Amino acid sequence: MPSLFRFLLMIAFLAGLVYAGMVALATFVTPVPHEIVQTVPPARLNQ
């Protein structure tokens, strides 16, 4: 039983690290919006 508890504790710890990393990225990284221009061939418009 102690090894199962230790395993679950490690999984919870790793999940917490992943969650903290996602929160840090969402908080400190600001995306730079820019315009995207893509030409569409006329053959695709007539379908």
C-alpha cells in the first residue's frame, strides 16, 4: 500500500507541475497578433 500511495503522490505532483507551467505560460506570454494573407486559387472557388 505505501508504494501505491507514493505512486499516486508522484502523479499528483507531476500533474501539479504541468498545471503550474500552463498557468505560467498563460499569464506571462502575450501573443502577438498579426494579419494572415493567403491566396485562394480560382479553381477552388468554383467547386
